[in-house]
Amino acid sequence: MRIGTFVLAAQFPGQGPGEALHRAVRSTEAAEESGLDSVWLAEHHFVPYGVCPSATTLAALLLGRTRRIRVGTAVSVLPNHHPVALAEQAALLHLTSGGRFSLGVGRGGPWVDLEVFGGGLDAYENGFPEALGLVLDWLREARVAGRGERFGFREVAVVPRADELLEGPADAVAGASGPGASGPEVVVACTSPKSVRLAARQALPMLLGMHCGDEEKAEMVALWRTAAREAGHPPEVVEGAAHVSAGVAQIADGARDATEMLVKAMPGWLRQGLDAHVTVDGRHRVMRDPVAYTELLCGLHPVGPPQLAADRLAATAERTGITRFALLVEGTGDLAATEENVRRLGADVLPLLT
């Protein structure tokens, strides 16, 4: 079982962005000190839901401040980036960190980001497969040309090569971007059968969202395995895919105490953050009820005393086959409480999972 944290750099009501980012940095340092496996960083633009606009930049800082823990993006929003530029950053972080960087990519949403960064709605609706393919080519090949509908350019040299890592952790190759690769791990955020099949064709592990229950995640893993087999990937690749399950964790002495901590703080953050999203084309959005959503998350994920948390993680692993977790630990919005939450994950929950 590999337990990591999911860091949004969430700006709670009454807080400034500096406070949210400081909590993100300190929670990462606490995660390494507590023996956790990884830290996954979200990217958001123009909303207080998360005030990290560049997950790769924050990853670079955190990789420099740590020595053991894996740092990944969850996710870098591909329609907002040129795929070559993003792949170059991934290669750089992979090489300079000794193989501790994971590149998580996703399609994002139909937000105003697409207007600001120039990608346009088509990049969100149709352009993700081409952009992902270009990222993978850059991380695997010595020379790459752009021959797609959106990205066209002459063949150029890949510098630095992501597969030229001289030394690194044992899982650097095992977590690389596809069969036989030795560059950084690439993970795809999947929310639909279409994205599941896309990830499976490339044998890329999935990141599955915190809003999904175990049954839905199990169905997505089953679909991924079927599609990966149909794409010709060998059984060891299909069965060994290291998918990641996102969730929420709040450790307290009692289940009611843990739930109350989150229900007290998270709805205000969710209401403020999610209401700030603006669609690029004026389409209607149906927003979740913040209190009901918080209560849903508390019921799905490791929120409660250590044994309950360990049991929920074990149940998810048994039902889905997923043994990697990215857990939101900043749900109280308080720095001291977040650090204590991380400490208890390492000290009180991890030993129950070994």
C-alpha cells in the first residue's frame, strides 16, 4: 500500500494565497517526515479552490526541499500547455530529482482558462489525445516532429533525454511512461470511458477522482484492463498497472470528530472556490451542494480513527485492485491541523496497512 497526499493549495475563506501555498509546502515536508509515499499537486487557474497555477513549478520547489518522497502533478491541465514544453519540464524534473517525479495530466474543464491561454474549446473537447501522444513521444524518443492537426513542426532533437537518468529509486523504471520506457511516470486523470480507453491503449495508469466510490472505480479499472488487453499489452503490464485513487483523509480519535472537522471547514471553501469557475462558452453548470458533498466524501474515504481509516483504504484496495492513494489532508484549512493529520496518517494508519 502506497499512501500519498493530494495537495490543492486550497484557499479557505479569510485566508490569502500565501497562507494556502505555505500550508502546501509544509504539508509536503511533513509527509516526507511521516514516511508517506508521495505528494500529488493540483493545478488551477483564477479560482481560490486551488491557488497553485503551475503544478510543475511547485513540484520543482518541493523536490528540492525533499530527498525521498515522490512528487507528482494531479494534474497538469494539458489543454493549457504546449505538450512539448510540459514534457521538457517533466524530463528536467525527472532527471534532476533522481527519478522522483510523476507527470499526471488531464483534460481539465470547459473553463475560461482555454480563452486566456489560447487553447480554445476544441483543445478541451478534441485535442487531448494528440497532445498526450506528443508528450509521450517527447519522453520516449531522441527526435520528435509534430504531425498532428494542432501541433505541426519540423523534427527536432529531444534535449535533455528523459531516459538518460543515471541513478534513481528502484521504482523509477517501474513507474515510467509506458512499457519499456525509463522516463518519468505518466498518469492520466480519467473521468469517462473514453479517457479510460485512451489511457489503456498507452498502458498508462489512471488517476481516479475523489468523488467516485469503490464500485465506480472498480468498473473503470475493469474497463482499463479490457482495453489494455485489446491493445496487445502483455498480462504483466495489464495486471501491474499502478493506478492512483484520490480521496480525503482526516484522522481523529472518533469518526464523529473527524467528520465534524471537515463539515465545519470544507463547505465554505468549496462554495467559494467552485462558484468562482467561469465557463469559456457560457454553458450551464450544475454545482454540488457543498455540505452534502463534504458528507459524501467523509462517507467514502478514510475519515475517522486510525483503524477505520485503514479499513476503508484496505476495502478500496480489495474491491478495485488499486494500492496507491492520493489523499486530501488540508480539509480543515488549518496549518497545524493539517500537519497533525499528516503525522497521524504516517504514525497511526500506515502501520495498520503493512
